[in-house]
Amino acid sequence: MKKVLNYSLLMFLISLLIFACSKEEEVNPTASLESSSASNSEIGYVNIDGYKVGCLKYKDGKWSFEVKKGYDAYSLYHLSLKLYNCKGEHIKLDKYKLEYAKIVIGGKTFSVKDGDFKLEFEHENCDYEKEEGVLKFKILNNELNYALKENKATFYFKLKDADKMLSGAKVYIKTKKGCFKGHIKTCEDYCKKPEEPKACPYTQGYWKTHGPGDCAKGNNSNEWPQQVNANGLTLGEETYNANELCAILNTPVQGTNLGLAHQLIAALLNQANGAYVSDDVQSCIDDAQAWLSENGGIYGTETNNDLTECLADFNESGGENCD
């Protein structure tokens, strides 16, 4: 009987301990902080002392970034940005290099003019060294401070050198807990050089008058791609040099596969010249090569009008305003 009572008492104590631990976990600030930090992590945002700072976005010459309330936001005394250009160099700002700045929360705009915040260009960073040339939003309005703690805000600024691209920024946030820092990137790679525009496709009539030898008619020069001038092209199973290709282009069709060959040569020249070739056009090129291989080459008499038309449509789709 005593053993039964001891066992029951032991089970009661274990249950009581489990219940107490579960209650402690509910009020443990460290536990809630860790779980909140993990569950609230978002791609593109950096957690800095209770605030989530988003990436730098560029539109119509203006830069912006979002600031959201995090797990435990304290009053924000100031937020500073150390901006970097595409070379990774610090862009040192002053009041003459900034056109304007504002903060928008829930449709309401807070500005320097209304005394909501002040712009400064130096401060002590989190390593307690003087940092110059930063963009510092110093909060002066209690309403703005409260709004920042409770809502999502968008910070805007515009550099007077409007075409200057950024690669990212170091962010310093000062709250009553101290100074904290993090690094944000740009939302897109604004430093990436735009791709060169694709060349327009030209007709077979253009290529046969702007090529090597007899193909350079009148005052025209040789505009054929260098690799074709050097290595020629393969049509079906036969490889032809540049002068032979020129002769083929200037040979009348007369019921042979030369009509298809003319359009295939032009398509291959356009492709080598950098014109955009869709999957459908590439399929026509491949089918034309196979057709010539299986039907007597360029002088075969079993021509294929569908393939000829497909390639002609591609070759004739260009001009000054080609896509």
C-alpha cells in the first residue's frame, strides 16, 4: 500500500513540474523572442533591434525601403544609412547631395518641413566612431515614433545625382537599448549593365548585296558576320565558304531547293549576326537542314514551301523597329 502511495505521489510531482515548466516557457521572454524571430523572418528583410528593414528599391529616380515593427520594437531615436555605389565605395552625402526625404505610414506623410524628423549627415556609429557622409533620419515627432513602433513605414529619399545607382547600404538604428547595425541590399541588381539590344534580322536580298566579293553591290560593304566570312556555313551535309554562299544567293531558284537554301542562308547569317531566334524559328532551321540532307541538297528538286515560308517570315520580320 505504501509503495502505491509513493508511486502516486511521484507521478503527481512530475505532473506538477511539467505544468510549471510549460507556464514558465509561456512567459520566458528569451523563449518567445527566439520563436518570434524564427517565425517572423522574411526574405529580403534584416532584423535590427526590433525593426525589420527591407531592401533598397529604385523607381522614377527615387529610392525607398520599408521598415516594419519586429518582435520588440523600442522607441527609434534615429535611423542612419551608409550608402554604397556599384563599386562598393561609400557615397558621402551632405545636404547639397540630397533632393528630399520623407516617411510614409498608412497613407500619412511625415517630413522634415513639418518638423517630424531631421536630416543629418554624421553621427557616432555602433563602434562609437564618428561616421561622416551618412543619411541620418533623426526622429523628432512622438506620433511618428509611435507609428514606427506599431506600423509598416516606407522611407523615401532622392539623390540630386538621380542616375547614381546603389549596391546596398549599412543601416544603423539607435533605440533606448543602444546602437545596432545591419546591412541591406538592393531589391534588384541595379548595377548590372543592360543587355545589348539584339540585332534585327535582314532579308536574303540584303545579305546577297552586303557580303564578300560579288555580293557587295554598288557602294555596299561586306556586312557578313566575321565567323561566316572565315568559316562559311553548312547547308544540309555540305559546307560552303563565303564566296560559294554568295554565288548560291545569286543563283536563280528554277524549281530547285535553292529557294529554301536562300532563306536558310539568310536565317543562319541573321543568327550569327546576333538576331533573336525563337524556339519555333530554330525548329524551322533544324528541319530545313534535315530536309536538304535527305532531299538532294541545295539543288534537289523536291522543295519544301512550308519551311521556305517559315524562314522567309523570320528573315522579313526585321527593320528599324524590330522586337
